[in-house]
Amino acid sequence: MRSLLGARLYCPYCYEAFPERQILFRCTGRTSRHGLRCDSRVDELLRDRTGFGGVLPPVFTDYGRRSAAECPDCKGETTTRVCPACHSQLPVHFGKVRSRLIALVGAKETGKTVFMTVLVHELMHRVGDRFNAAISGADDNTRHRFAGDYEHPLYRESRLLPPTVTAGLRDRAPMVFRFTTDGRTGPQHTLLSFFDTAGEDLTSRRSVEDNVRYLAAADGIVLLLDPLQMRGARELAAPGTRLPAAGTAADEPTNVLENITDLMLAKAGRKPSVRIDKPLAIAFTKLDTLTHDMKETSPLRRPQPEAPFFDEQDSEEVHGDLQRMLSRWEGSRIDQIARLHYRKYRYFGVSALGETPTPDNRVAARGVRPYRVADPFMWILGEFNAIRVK
């Protein structure tokens, strides 16, 4: 969603834009003090937009800027506010407090789902402690899905998550997390909306419209690219590395970045001479497979920062080192595209697992040992002045 000063908000579930006054309310379904109760039924709009076919109390119209409203049928009060476009329940205080939306997208075989799982786990624990911050699912569905379908298999069973199958918003509802920090004027909220698109959706036309809305709604974007998809880096991978399957030209990281850039330029209707003003964090995954080829003095061979602020000097040194490596990896066009089309962009080197998984798709014996997975996310938060930067 946009700031309070903006005229329009963006739903973190369907990414449609609307003014705050159009927000709807959903009845509680409980018996009111007048002894009346609304029947639950299938919300056809919610089913058509998200695939959820369960029964729910009815939705009604009121002045959306209010925090609560009275159901016109049962006369009961409700504080459940829903999106006017898809009828998804909106996060608490949506539109009432300044909040930002960060989108996470990844090319084919970058390990995006594993990265998201490890990122959220790190934000819940080590990084949350470091920044005196808290992250939680913004709705019950997110909390249950993340714990049962993502965190438990990876951290408790040491089992990798299966690749995402191509699908649209109707077949796979986004997971939305709220990251809260202690700002100078009170709590600062950032929404991380994880729309688990398959990498193929960034190279084909099947889910283009979903991705266009997703990127248009975001205030910042984390893009995952696999350096092992670049011929130069592929030849430098450590022995025993599981290499991604050789894809078509459309799967190459440079083309994925071009497609994303085209989507944002088309949606915004910008003049060709105007750069995109959303901060773009380009994170190169599976860095552990290439560390051996880096100089001893490389910032990517240093321990990751642990201070309670974002270390700007460390980040700039990592950016510069990766910028030089792109030429060695035969990825110089990535830097050309980013430099010419984005006002603010930054390179990051990350490893979600810290080690190549086993041939049978299990985490290595030493367990999940992430390296710098939170850096792209924290850099964007720093750009929003949501965390301390030095």
C-alpha cells in the first residue's frame, strides 16, 4: 500500500488500487445485541479472485475510512475490513498507519521459495533481535501456511520445497507478512507480500497481468537471480555443485530483468527518458558455490554484519565487488539495464542454505546456514527510513 498521503491504496492480496473510502466491511456472523445474526455463504467474488470457496458472513458497504461499522442487517458491529476488489481481509490498521509493500520475485530455479522461507525465519529470530523488530503473518492463512507448508519441511524435516508450478492469483493466494520496527515517531510497518509465481511466469505471457499488478503495487522490489544461469559463473562453480538445468534464452538472468523492467515501464506509462523510482535489490543466490573463486579480500568472504543498523559501507563494497564479477560471469548487460532504467538499485550476494543440498533434495548435514539473506530486504527498509542506516 502507499503512504497515508497517497490518494490510493494497494491491496496486498490482489494488488488492485482503490481509495480508502471504498474499503468494505465483513459482518462478524455472531448474534448481535439485537438478537439478530447474518447467515454465512460462499463469497463468490472472493472465490473467483482467490479460489477460496468456504462460507463467510456477508460483506457490506460503509465509509471505508472508519475502523468499525455496523452491519445493516444484524446491527452488529464489526472491525473486519476487506478489499473492495477481491474481498480479502485487510491487515490490521491498513491505511491507518504508514506502511510499505515489498515484492519478492525470482527467475526460474533461483530457489525463491527456499529464500523466502529462510528470510522470514531469519526476520523472526536473529535479524529481528538485531534490529529490535518483529515479523508476523498478516492473516491466519499466512501464519498456518508458512508454519506448515514452508518452515516445518525445511527446518524440521530438512527437506527442500518443491518447485512452484505456474499458476495465477486465483490458484495460489499470496502470503502477507507484517514487519514492524520501532521508528522515531512510533511503530513502522512494512508489508512483505509473497506471490509465489513460478519462474516461468516471468518469461511467458501466462501470468503477465498478475505480475504487472504485483510489481506496480510494490514500493520496493527484491529480484532473485541465479548466477549459475550465466555461462561465465557456471564454469566457475565449485566441484559437486548442483547446476540448474540449462534453460532457453528467456531464462537467462539478463532477459528476466528486461522482462520485469518492461512490465513496470508499461504499467506506469512512463516516458522512455524517466527512470523507475522504486528501489530494486538484485540478489544473486547460491553464493556459496562461487565463494572459492573470490579474492581473499572480497567483502563477500567477510562475516555478515551483526550491528543493530544497516551497514551502508559494507553494502556498497559488496555492490562494487559484484559489479566487477558480473563481467567475469558474462552478465555485464544486467548492470547496463539496471543503471539505465532505475534510480536506485543495489547488488547483493546471498545464500539461503549456505551449502549445496544433497542429491535427494535434502538440506546438507550441517543444516540451514544462511548468509546475508536479509541484506536486500533491509537495504530497502533503509531506503524507506524504517531502520537505522550508518
